[in-house]
Amino acid sequence: MVRAFNGTGLGAYKRSVAVNERLVVGRESTDGYLGPDEIYEIVAESVESVALGGKRVLVIIPDGTRTMPMPLMFEILQKLLRPRVKKLDYLVALGTHPLMSDAQLSKLIGRTVVDGRVGDTHIFNHHWEDRATFLTLGTIAAAEISRLTHGLMSRDVPVTLNRLIVEYDHLIICGPVFPHEVVGFSGGNKYFFPGIGGAEIIDFTHWLGAVITNYDVIGAGYTPVRAVIDRAASLVPRPTSCFALVVTKEGTAGLFFGAPEDAWKAASAVSAKKHIVWLDKPFRRVLSVLPELYDDLWTGAKGMYKLEPALADGGEIVIYNPAMTEISYTHGKLIDEVGYHCRDYFLKQWHRFKHYPGGVLAHSTHVKGLGVYDEKTGIESPRIQVTLATGISEERCRRVNLGYLNSAVVNLDDWRGRESQGVVLIPRAGETLYRLKQPSAARAS
């Protein structure tokens, strides 16, 4: 844990950047990664830029499935804010991920959590499973949805959010920005929707992203999904600020603070440089090695999402994690019913699947990837093969329409040094996006 910040080495510190003619505090590191002292200085100036004295503040943070220096940020916020504000609590933006235990929360923030508390500070789980915990903020009308989605969707979308927010005077989003399969880049107002949002808008935005497809939306900047999320966030009845971080496993490459839309815009520009690898030639076969961040396929599918755009037609992604034994701790039963299929499999048989949650169908299409479905023959033809080399049984893999490879026979050395053959091993898959400079190269190869 970091105990002191001496403020040294900040000669190159750029105190603010302009985004949309509004001020965003923070900067991108120009010589590697931001050190703890630099992060402290950015956070200090950030909180000074907002009148928070004597107010009740709720900080919305990621769960353990994101790379994030949360222990450092928690300590800095406690040091800088707790003496100034009336109340300082944290809410974990779980979306629909499993609730976190005290032990997991302790690991997340770097302090011992007992009964959801650190001293007089609460660390709340987002109880997405309990509809009584939600507040209805309003409805985005069908005509506006049509405009925001460029005609892809046209329906009323109810907007609900964790009602805990109205117990506070100011909300602070604090989380990283990465390329994302549903929204383009994560972070910003995505910590409201799906982070602490209700099922209706979660299912709507995820299915919208699936209709656009992961192949086209991931890392694409400002997308129709982002537009819907930002519109929904405009209904939040409390002032909101945002810390948007750009993080790799080596360190923090950028940190920005301001309105959620502005901080996100600054961070996503840096993420596009740090988290996207542009390739001249497509991969043919990939071993996507998942880190321990992901303990089910629902979260670990990022090992597919961020490699699909780099695969040649007919290629294969092998998702490797022998410790993974579950498809989804939350949605596994529904996925067993639906299976994994390309988008058009659902669209062309909508009568069969329209009653399933849009988030589940979206996950299905994102894992399966692009493909076509022939209504006359009932034959589905995916563009690439997705194979699991995990602790999930062969029977279950086949049942949900994925390939199976016994993880015990996988030798990582067999995958190394074969780049010239289009065979690669991707360590710590799930955060770096791989794309082709010429997307047509995937189909031409």
C-alpha cells in the first residue's frame, strides 16, 4: 500500500486538457506510466475543482474483473475527501456480475472490509437481483431511440438506476477505459448503465450492440450504444463527475477528471493508442490465455471479443483457462437453453428468442462472432471457430455450440514462435484489442 506522496518528479505535469471546450483535469503520461505521486496530484487538483465540502459523496467503482489501481485510488480519495465531506461511500458497479464478499471487496480496495465497511465508509454491492433497490428515472421515447440508433431500434426504453444514488449529493465515477464489445470503449457513463442500471436498459443496450456486432463496434469510438447511455445518464438527478483511467498491466498511462462524457472522451483517445494493436496480416489460430480476473466465460469471453477482428475467415480462437469451470454464474441456465450463435440466427428466428433477455442473447452472439444463418436449411455458418480449453466439460461445450479442447493436452510452448504461420499465443488476453489495418485482409486470406 502507498502510505505517503511526496509530490516529487512532477515537472512535466500537465494540469488540464480541453475537451469540448470544457476543462478536464489530468493527463496522459508522455514517458511511460504515471507514478503514485502524479496520480495523487491529479486527484488532488480534480477534487479541488468541485465544491464537495460538507456533502455526501458516493463513488461508483468497478468490480474485480477490471485491471484498475483501485487500492491506490481508494487510499487517495479517503485521504483527500473523507476529512472534507459529510459522508464518503462506494458502490461497486456489478452490472449483473455476482455479488462480492467482504474478502473480495478487501482485495479490490486494498483495505480490510468487515460487514461491507471500512471504518465509517460503506462499500456497497449493487444488488441488481433485487428490483426493490431500483429507482425509475424516466423513459427514452421510441422516436428518440430511433434517432440515437440511426434507425436500428425504435421502442420506448425505461431507465432505472440503483436508488442509493439519491441518498447522496454528488456522484463520482471512478473506473478504467478499455475497448468494449457493446459500447465501443468502456468507462464514463457506462458505470451507470449497465454498472448500476436496471434490466431494461441493460438488455436494450447490449442487444443494440449485438445487432451492430462486436466486429464493428469494439474500439470504434462514439457509438449508438454510447449515445443511448449518455442520454440515459442525463436523467440522473445528481451532479456527477468522473475519474477515467487508462490502465495496462504495467501501470496507469492516463488519468482524466471532469464531466463523465468529457473525461471518457479524453481517456478513450489514449486507450485507442494503448489498447489496440494494428496488424498487417490476420491470425489463423490463436491461443487466448485468460488471466485470473475472469472466473467464468461471461467475463472471460473478452478473450474472444478482442481477437475476433484479427482472425482470418475459417480461423480459430482457443480460449484457455483450465481453472474456469462455469459458463456464467449468473446466466448459465439461460445460456444452456439458448446456446452460442451468430446474430442472424436470432434475428431470423426472432419469434423463438424474443422472450430471452437481450443481454444473454448479446453475449451469445459476441462469443460466437460473425456468421450467417440459412432459414431454409437451418444451417448456421460461423465465420470462425471458437473452442474452449477450460474446466468446462466437453458435453456442455458441445451442447452450447462451442468447440472443445482438453486443456490438459495444451502445451503453451507449442504455440510460441509460430507467428509466421499465423499461429499465436496471446498472454493475459481480454484487454488488448487486435484489429487489422485492412479489415478485408481477413476475408482475402
